[in-house]
Amino acid sequence: MPPHPTFFVRKELYEEFGGFDMSYRICADFDLMVRILYREKVASAYLPEVLVRMRNGGISTCSLKSTLTINNEMLKACRKYGLNTNLLLIYSKYFTKVSQLFIRPESSIAHT
């Protein structure tokens, strides 16, 4: 999943494919990315730069209930657009998150 704070989309794509589906409590950004990148196959580009530094917290990680909600919503969005996945694959993302605690990319932004 691309990190949503660094997912930039032209206004015309929102107008053509729709904006956020607000029926999702937590996962409207993921639904939008799956819709645009997977279903509509809009070309994308990867920028190998650190653009955002995020702290832990927020609604998606504040409790076990929110973790269950976001993962179930991710599964719902994938199924909605025909992306073949399951809860085991979705939960496997937590193994890569653990490694991110130890391996951090260097920032191109100078610290003052």
C-alpha cells in the first residue's frame, strides 16, 4: 500500500473516477488508491525520496478494534475491485512494519 500522505492525484482523476468513499470508517484512502491504481490502471511514478515523516498513532492504530476495522475494510475494498487477497496476506504487512523500526531511509532534508 502506498503511504497515503504521499499519494498525489490530479484533480481530473478525482472528477473522473470519484473521490473518497465515505462508507469506509478508516480505509477511504486505501479504497481510492486501489480504485485508481488497480481498477483504472492509472500510470504512477515512484519517487525514492522521504517526503513525509509520520509519528505513530492516529485512528488506524489507536486500538485493537481499529486495527481489526482497517484490515477488514482493506479486504472489502480489494474484493470490491476484484483484487485477489485474503486477511492473512493483509495482516502480513505487520511483519514488514517491524523491520521498518530498525531500517530507516535517510532523509534528504537537512535537520536544523
